[in-house]
Amino acid sequence: MIEKPYHDRDGYIWMNGEFHEWKDTKVHLLTHSLHYGSAVFEGDRAYGGEIFRLNDHSQRLYNSAKLLGYEIPYTVEQINAACTETLAKSGLGDAYVRPIAWRGSDQMGVASANNQIHLAVACWHWGSYFENKMKGIKIGMSDWKRPAPDTIPSKAKAAGLYMICTMSKDAAKAKGWDEALMLDYKGRVAECTGAHIFFARDGELHTPTNDILLEGITHDTVCRLAEARGIKVYKRDIYPSELPHFSECFVVGTAAEVTPVRQVGDYNYPPADICAAMVEDYDKAVHGKIKF
């Protein structure tokens, strides 16, 4: 079955305080953020009609805009309400929710101070992010590196910062991989194109130092779930030379949830007990069986 294009769907999108017909929700060609990449967005996920850690996502959206030099003209509580109302109007219980804020078309050019800030929320059904999720995905190495924090606002979830992620993901898939793993500007293991990564060894977890990466809400959830099980989590610098010495691997993100990894480049990681435990506990958490 061929999925309908996103511009040609039925439903409603919340934009600037009002609901609009999905197919009629438009922005102008000369929208500043379209040309200069300054939109900020979130990926929220709802389970059984409840958006998991909604306030954390909305706060991060608000903070991302601040890091890019503008302020969303809605409070975090109002963003929460817009997401909740959009989900309710969609009639979906399990869904992906995408709030996005951007600079408008009032001024064109690199300078942006005179542009109105807009906010919209869309919601749609979205199943598993990876086709072979429970079997374990295969990850290749990206040619692109995560930049130094003094070259980009690395803690913002901003549209322009995903350009190298798109390039890396497309290149990986063209070579038969499911995903790409990026190193950072120091040559350390960083993250995948839309997910953080964990490695297991001797019953403990290791995950890259987060000094240049987005503060992952799913990453935080998994760290807390692991520690609740008594599994030690080391947040530290990890270099590619260590990859042969881990026994399990998985990636995490709102879209990816907890996805086992069976291969990274030349190294195999058969999913085992820790992967299974984290998949199980995360599923319980998002369905309200473990409280946050």
C-alpha cells in the first residue's frame, strides 16, 4: 500500500490558535525559515490518547527557539494545550504529534528581527520507525560529523541542523543500511540521524557524552528505566575503537522508541537480555504502567 503524500491528507492542523483544514494549511514561499533553516520542532508521541512527557517536549521546543534568537508567542502550557487539542481532534489514540515554530515571510534576507513567529501542530498515525525493529537494525557509518558546539546551537532541535542527518540517512539506505551512525568533531561516537545510541557490556550500559547533542527525552527516560532496574549507565566519551568490545546495542528516540541494533559497520550485536528489558520497560512507561 502506497502511503498518501503528507500534503494530500484529510484532517486538521492547528496553526496560530485556530484549526485549519489539513489540505489548506499553507505558508508563503518566502517564509524566512524555509530559506534559512530557523524553524524549531518537536516529535511527540501519543499512546492511548496521552502524549508521553508532553511538557518536557514543549519546554524543549520553547528553549530551542530561544537558542535561535526568538521567542514563541505561546507559553509552554499553551503549547501543551495545542498539542492535546490537535490529538483529540484527530480522533487518534496512538499518534505522532509535530509542533513546529518558524519565522514568517514579513522580511526576506539573513536578518530576521521583523518576522512574525508562527506556531503549528499536526498529528498523524505513525507505526514503527524501522521495518525490522525487533529483529534489530543495521547501521552504517556516516561520512558527516556532528559539528562543534561553538559552530552551531547544538542543543536546539532546529530544522537546519538536520541537513547532514538527511544526507547521512539517505546515503546509508542507498548502501543497504537502515540507519547511519555519526561521529562528532573530535572523532567520538555521537548519535544516529534521529536517535541516541546505547551499548551494553557486562550487564552495564554505555552511552556517548551528551555535551554536543540534543537533550534527548527518550534518552533520559531509558537512563532512568535502566537505573531503576539496577543497571549502571555510563555517560562518557566512546571512540570507534571500542565498538568491537560491546555485546549489545540499541538506539532510542521518540520515533525510534527503543530499537535493538544487530550490526554497526563490521561489528555484530545480537539483541539479548538488556535490549529486551529496555524495550519492555519503555513500552510500560509510555503506556503509563511506569510513572514519570
